[in-house]
Amino acid sequence: MPPPCCGYLSQYTHHHLVAFLLTFFSYVLLHASRKTFSNVKVSISAQWTPSVQNDSAPAFSPGETWQNNHLFADEKEATLFLGALDSIFLFSYAVGLYLSGVIGDRVNLRYVLCFGLCGSAIVEFVFGTLTEWLRIYNVYLYCVLWVLNGLLQSAVWPCVVAVMGNWFGKTGRGFVFGLWSACASVGNILGAVLASSVLKYGYEYAFLVTSVVQFAGGIVVFFGLLTSPKEVGLSLESDTGLSPVETDTDSHRPLMSDEEDEGELYGRQNQSIQQLDEPPAEAPQAVGFIQACCLPGVLCYSLAYACLKLVNYSFFFWLPFYLSNNYGWKEAEADRLSVWYDVGGIIGGTVQGLISDFMGKRAPVLALSLAVAMGSLVGYSHSPNDQLINAVLLATTGFFIGGPSNMISSAISADLGRQEALRGSQEALATVTGIVDGTGSIGAAAGQYLVSLIESGLGWMWVFYFFIVMTGGSIVFIFPLLFSELRAMWRDRRALRRQL
Amino acid sequence: MKAGCSQRKLEVFVFIFNLCFYASCQVNKLQICRLCSGTVPNATEVGHFCFKSAGTIDGRCCLSNYNTTDPEHIIGLDLSNCSLVHVEDLQGASTAVIIDLSHNPIVNISDTTFQGFIDLIYMILPEDIVCPGGNTSWDKVSVKDGNRVCQGQKNICNQTGQLSTNCPENSLCAPYGPGFFECSCADYYHGYKCLRKGEFPALQVFGPLGASTVVISFLLWVTQRRKAKSL
């Protein structure tokens, strides 16, 4: 008998691989351009302000080189404005997520994804490159463009999760999605590399390169992406909703991978290809927004994710600043160290996804991980001034916070959008993903503001207390689901014992 | 492509700007030489200087004969005994080596009046007027015959040609008139605040990118979407 992993993988074709890679890199490119913006902030604020001088010394001449740009009086004001742009972006992104999920379930996912990628690439080009070439520095123009960018970027996430949900069934979803949700972290790394390699030519070229690469990604997606196995005549993965693996006879099949079974699988595929030669069945109808909100688990997971994304994004935005501020480490060192949080998140998401696949339940894994996360936050807040220990603690925190966060935003969103209550008759994947991630983004946007407020008023220690409380909050929201899942598990086990 | 286009536009704009600016300079120069009646007297310092350096006297100015690009290159300016109360715009004479403003009831001179007067090495002022940029900007300041004489402009930059602490990153300090310095971008640096280095290799970046986009799109279309059915 071949090892189970090969059977596990044999259900996948090259179409699966391409769909995985295309959706993965779509989001990588998107997150890379987001990271570019945070990495060129220093250059942009230098461009927007005149040179600072001591009061006594005369201004530098010639004026056209040192004094001519007066969008802001000094870099502090420019930094405030850039922070405001971040908040504007997150809010419009959140609003856009609610809308674009609904659109994604009604229009072809490929078109929406391509539109989101190319559209936001064009807006970023105008924001960063065109305004610089034409020397138009205007606060209102920047704000309008960044709102537009948030709306366009929000089209991407629900679409890529929906495409992934179409291709990868519940059997291996936790693991595949855990691996796949590394895309945000990979995007951060790619963005940092791209930005730092062209920044010396001017910040406008950092925007130019990332936006052109993103546009090219949109074109590739347009020509290459299959949004669903149905498009090439493969059947959808057997989806039996949220029932556990043990009692699910259908999803046992690929795990066993006997030759008969494989034959049966291929037979089934051929059959479905033949079936598709006949006129296809009527396309499933999309659910409404309210209806999607009322699906079991959607509201709870959305609120839990709002708390969790707040903590997760606060780490993303504030960690390098905290490290250089609190420990006095150089900015480059702090940047390098903060990568460990991402690494922990990637591993955490994959491992926890794998565990939840085998258990057939997600909520217990999440709750346990979050409970440990509260402890690791306490530990991290007391980290000594040593980069190695700090990196280890950071990776641990990333494992327990980033992992669940990645899982809710991808695997669980896909579970929720393809659950039993819909009976496969309705398109809800993108809508549900949009609701979960949109609520999360509102939490993240609020967190941006709250963290700076708490930090300036009460100090960093209270920021960590705030994080701990928020993590606890997400456990509270998961609790009803945890309770019902544990009860179901208990019932199944008892039924199994009775059979024996 | 767009970069080139916008840059060309910018060049045209700068060219037009220069034309206008140059024309206004010409007018300014003549006005300076006619600020007061008469010509440069032979007996004064400026007269001696002009004779020694074989210049041409035009009104109150001494023009250089050796400068072929600019026929009105002022090397000396003598505005002594002109009843000047305010000295405002002398920028047309920024190439002057010697300036005489003695015997004028001047109240005070703004610091920035002599900004950009790089070649100025000898100045005669009424006694109660301090040398522009203060005494520290000159090698020697003396009072002679009721006039203040400022001699030998000091270089405010510690050492020309080296990255100076006076100037921000990526720029070099250069003298820019008495008490002034200029920060011009160091080699390879350019743009606002000298933040940019080198030219962006557009072809090397976008050529391979465009080519690989086309190839990948084609390959994926052939392997993935060619047989796709619309749902």
C-alpha cells in the first residue's frame, strides 16, 4: 500500500497546481504592492516636505533642490498623513470586501479578479508615479486615489479564496489552505525586495515596478486561470460540509488510495467529462448578503476574526517601530527580525490546518491555539533585550496568532461558503469570504488607531494587555462554535462506540 | 516611454523658462549700470581694477572683454556717491569681482543681497555698514578713509569638493557668496533633495517582464483555458 500522502495528492491534477499557483501569486503581488507603500514612506515624506534646518541657519540653496515642495511643513505632519492614508485604505478595503464578495458570486470570478488586479495596479501607478512625474502633490487627490485602491484591492481576496475553495475540497483544505495563506507573508518579502532594489532611482520607480508587475499578473490570470474544475469538465471535490473526516465515507476515498479506488476516481472523472458534453445543469444561484450573514458560523467567525486581525495587523504595522523604539535596534535589524512573526504564522497556519483536517473540526484547534497565544503574548511582552530570544518568542507568537488568523481568513471562510446549509445549490463562497475578511479589516483599521492612542497615552505594556484582551475576545466569539462542535464530536464517538 | 515623454516636456519648459529669464537678466544688468549717472571714475578702486584687467567701462559697470558667451559679463560695479538709501536687487552683477558702494546714505543692506556673488573678493561700503555675511565671512575687514573695506571672501565650506557636514546627505557644499553656501547634488545623485541615484534601467526591467508575461500567458492559455467551457 503506498504511503497515504501520495493518495492524498493523487486527487490533484496539473489544473489544481496552476489554480493554486495563480491565486497564490495574485495575492502575493497585491500584498507586495501594499508592502511597497509602507517601505517607501520615508522617501515620500522627504519628497513632500522642505528640508528642515535649525532656526538660526539659513535655508539650503538652491531652493528648487531643497525647499520647493511644501505639501507638509515637516516630516512629522507627513507621517501623520501617511498613517491616515493607511486607515483610509483599510476602511475602504473593508467596505469593498462586503461589496466585492457579493459581486464575485454573480459575475465570473476570473473577470473580477483580473479587474481588481489591473485596476489597482493602474491606481497605484497614478498615485505613486504619475503624480511625481507631473509634480502634482495634492492631499485630496491622494486620498481619493487611496480609497479607490482599497475598493479595487478588495476584489481580489474573496475571488482567490473562492477559486481555491472550488478546486480544493474539504478533505485536504486545512493543510492546502494553510500552505496557501503564506501568500501574504511571501508578498511582504517580495514587496520589500522589489522596493529596496529600485528605491535608489526614486520612490516613483518602486511604485512603477510593483504596479507593472501586478498588471502583468492580472493579464496572466486573465489568460490562464480556471475558476472552477467544472470549466474543464472535472467534477467538484466531494463536499460534505462541516462533518468530520472519520464519519465521512466519501472523503475517506482519496486518503485510502487503493488501486480500485483510484480507478473508480478516474472513472468518475471520465463520467463527469461525458456528462458535461450534455447541456450543463443550470448555474447555481448566488445568495444574498443578509442570507450569507445568517449562515451558521459566519457571524461568530467574522467577529472573532475582527479581534484577531486587529492583533495580527497591529503586529504587521507596528512591530518594526516597537522593536526599534523599545530596544533601540536599528531599523534594518528590526525589519529583518519582524520577518520571524510571518514565518511563525506560515508554519502555524499549515500545521494547525493539517491537525484540523485530521480531527475534522476547526474550532477546537483554534480555541486551543488562541489560549496559548494569550500566554505567548505575555511572554513576548517580557522579552529580554536579546535578538535571538526575541526572534524565538516572536515566531512562537506568530505561530499561535498568525496561524489561527490565516486559518479563519482562508480555510474556514471556504468551509463556511460551501457548508451543508447551502446544499451546493447556491454560490456563497466569495460573499462569505468578503463578510469574514471585511469585518476583520474593520477591526484592523480600528486597531491601527487604537494602538497609536494606547501607546502614546499608556505605553507599550498596555498595548500588549490590549492585544491579550482582544485575543481573549476572539476566543469568546468562537466559544458557541467550539461548544457545538465538541458536542457533535462527543455524540459521534458515542454512536461509534454503540455500533461497536 | 512615458518617462521619456514627460522629461522631454520638462526640457522644453526649462528651455522656455531660461529664454525668458535670460532676457530679463539682460535688462537688469543694463539697469544696474545706469542706477546712477556718470561713468566709473578712473581714480577709484574699480577704475584701477578695470584698467588692470583690461575691461570696458559701461556706465557704472566694468565689463569683461574675455567672456565670449556673455558680452555683458560684469566684473566690477562702482555705485559710489550715488545717493543710494536702499540697495535691493543687484543680482545682475552677481559675477562682479569688485563692488564699491561708498559715500551713500545706505540704511542697511539685506543679507541675501549678495547671495550668489561667488567671485566677489573686494568690497567698499560706508563705514557704518557691516560686511555682508559678517566679519567671519571675510579674510580682512578694515576701515580706510571713512570707508569699510571687505577683502578676500572666505570659503564657508570646510573643504570644497568633500561631503560637508553643512549639507544634507548626498550633496556637496560649495561657496555661494559671502556667508552663503550652496548644496549641489554629489556625483550620480539628482532630483529633489538629491534623493535619486542613477537612471532607472527601464528596458532591462520591462523587457524581460513583458516577454515573460506573454510567454506565461500563452502557455497557460494553451494548457488551461483552451478547452475551457463557459459556465
